[in-house]
Amino acid sequence: MNVEKLQYKGMLAEAKKKYRTLDTEASGLIILIRTLLNPYTEVLTLDIEKILVSINRLHSITSEMNSLKKKINNLESEIE
């Protein structure tokens, strides 16, 4: 196996690990956002700032996950 393929495999493993980490964080944020958006409380009592920060972070995570998914697919095709 040549050195280039070994480098690609290392990059692939790193990208997959980062993807899983982001996926776990996104899942936690979704649970947090659902909790913060309690439909049984009055709208004015919602912590909108915390909700907004969580949603913005979730948005950035999903953007990063999309680019990582493309990178993973490219690396997998390079290895084959």
C-alpha cells in the first residue's frame, strides 16, 4: 500500500471521528432546543436568547457536517 493511500485513510478516519462528534453535539442541541421551546409555557417566558444561540450553533454544525460528508465521500472514492 502506498504512502498516499495511508494518508487518505488517516484523513478519512479523522473526518469520520469529527463527523460523529458533531452528530452527537447536534443531537444534544436538538434535545435542548425542544426543552427550551416548551409549548406549555407562555411565549414571553421562553429564554429566546438561549434558543437563538442553540439554533445558530446547530446551523453551523449541520453546515460543517455537510462539508465533512462530501470530504468523506471524496476520500472513500480516492481510497478505492
